[in-house]
Amino acid sequence: MPTTVDLGGLSAVTWTYDGRLPGKELRAKAGDVVQVVVENSLPVETSVHWHGVRLHNAADGVPGITQDAIASGSTFTYTFKAPDPGTYFFHPHSGVQIDRGLYAPLIVEDPDEPGRYDQEWVLVLDDWTDGVGKSPDDILAGFKAQNGTVGSGMNHGMGGMGGMGDSPLGDVGDIAYPHYLINGRIPSAPHVLTAKPGQRARVRMINAAADTLFRVALGGHSMTVTHTDGYPVQPMATKSLYLSQGERVDMLVTLGDGVFPLVAEAEGKNGQAMIVIRTSSGSTPAADIHPSELDGDPLLLSTLMPTDSARLPQREPDQVEQVTLNGQMQPYAWGMNGKAFGSDTPMRTSPGKRLRLQMTNMTMMAHPMHIHGHTWSLPSNGGLRKDTVLVLPMQTVTADLEADNPGKWAYHCHNIYHAEIGMMTTLQY
């Protein structure tokens, strides 16, 4: 619905779910059947995609692939089983609507979760321009006006931010946003989370941003990563980590005594988001505070190792497909296998096959690649399970999947502007 939101002393007219930013969190238990009635009171058509959930094809929420768009003034009911516990979220798969306020957490609880934490916090990261800067639709129109052609060869041309910032990951975004948010607030007016010294907090973090990869740290603390994209990993302690668009991470933190900034720095850009954790008295950190933990070597989630319970059974692939990621900033064009979506050749397999995708990034931009309806297994990391994996410039990532969920599935970059311009294809069987 169209809404005026308070970003923390800064008002923005945008679109939200139920007038809230982020939208109201939905919770279910693994194995539950979830039913959500979507009433579209927007002036345009929309859809809802349940990001990361291995649901049946008809509920995946991608207009033109799995359903007709939900027309303005109409309703649509999504019904699906939530098979796997984990941290997920939902957002539109219509144009660049995710770059407004249309996103919300979906938490699928594990009935066998041992707990062992005192607090549970769900944090949603975002980049923000709608209502305070250039509109997402105008940004996309500007990119489309360049009418670029997707190059199929190795691209050493102009990359992302055009010198606005540097990152060891290469170019990581196209747009300098005026603001960055955690749970809908700018860092000068952050939300405050309260706890007691020595308590253990489970932090579920979702990157719902359209164009921004974040570098995350909690001042004065180490974080122990326990899950990524819903699946458990061998616990890994780190002072900082990268979280790309569409990725989720669960962490455990033993809280110190004081007031601490949890900062999400916009990687390769200027700006950051912040939320405050308070366990005793003290002043609120400044909006531009820079915890020293950010200066280390952040953890890439794709380098984690899975727990035994998260691994697919070992098996050689039945089918191997090469996928190239192509494109450039000027003139703006992005695609896969040398083609933009609409001119692409769908990827095909058969039920029961183990399909191996070898994704080679032939651009100077890092791309968070997302598969619908499945979770990849990364053989180079012991079968780490992820549905969104960051593919760095000139890197090849090998990802296996079990063809056990028939349908027509979107497979795309989760930078929404790259996907809308053409960095998307489908997996069909």
C-alpha cells in the first residue's frame, strides 16, 4: 500500500506491506502450510516472491514465469508448505518494486531448535532512495535509455561505482544511495535493542537492498556465524562479514557491558546503516561511528562449511552446464550467456538429475546469483547449501542442485537493476 514512513526524522512516501517498514514479520514452523492473502492496493500490478523457500512452482511469485501479475485492486492467495527451517524474506518480483519499502522477514522455526540464546533479533538491511531521492523507476528508466548490448566476452571495461569507493571484491554496486537503513531507520536515529550483559543473542540478518552489498560488524564483539540462507554451518567466529543482496545470515553473539553499534557499511560506497545494542547506560554512538572490527578481512559467507545434516548426499553430476555472467556499466547492459532475458535460451534438465552449474563472471562487477525453488550445494566448500551466492569478478563458482522440484524457475542476479535489464534466465524441467 502507498505509505508515508518515518525513517528517523525523515519522511518518505513509498509503498509498504501493511503500512510498515519493514513489513510485518511472518513466522511458521518447518512443515507448516502457509497461506497469505495479498490485497494489492498499489496503483500498479505486483507479486510476492518467497525468497529462498523451496516451495511448489505455482506459489513462487514471478509474473510471466509462474503466475499472472496481481492487478491493482485485486487479491491473490499464496499457499505453500515451508519445508525447511531458516531465515527467509519476501518481496515483489515486479519491476524494481523491491527498491521501495516492499519487503518483510519470513522466519521458519525449527521444532528441534535447542535454543541456547536469551534474545532473538531480526535485522533487515536496505539501501534507500524512494521518496527522498531519485525514484527507483526513474533510475531504471535512465539505465534502459542507454540501450546497451550485452557483450559475451571477457569485459575489462568500466565497472560499477565509477570511483565512488573501493572494495577488495571489485565493483559491487551501481547507485550511490542517499541513505542506508536497518529495520527502516537511518543511522542518526537508530533503533535500540536492549539486553543484559553476558546474554547470548541470536541475530538473524537479511540483506533486502536492491543494489548494495554490506560489510557488517558489531563494535567490541566477535560474531559466531551459525547459518546462512537458512542452512546450518560449522560455527565460524569472525569480527566482520559481507552480506550481499538476497543473502541471509544467522549469528550468535555474547553481549558485553555497555552500548554498542552494529554497523552495516555500504561496501564500495559512502554511507552506512546502524542499529544500537544497549546492555547498560551510556551515550548513543554517532551516526558515522566506525568500529575497528570493520577494518579486518570480512568473512565471505560462500567460504563457510556446512554441518553434516545440511549436506546433499554425495553424487557425481548427471549434467554440467556452463553459465557466463556478462555485461558492463557503459552503455548499461547485463545478461547471462551473452543474452538478455527475453532473448535467452532457457536451461533444461530432467527430474531426478544432479545438475552442476559452472558460473563464470566475465565482468568487473560482483554478482549475487539467486536460484528459485532450490538450494545450491557448493562442492568446493564441502557441499555448503546456499540459494544466493556472490560470484566475484573473473571468478568461477561451481554449484550443484537436485532436480527434485519440477517447474519453470527464475535464476538471476539479485541486484534488481541487473536482473531487470536482463541478467536472468530460467531453469525448466
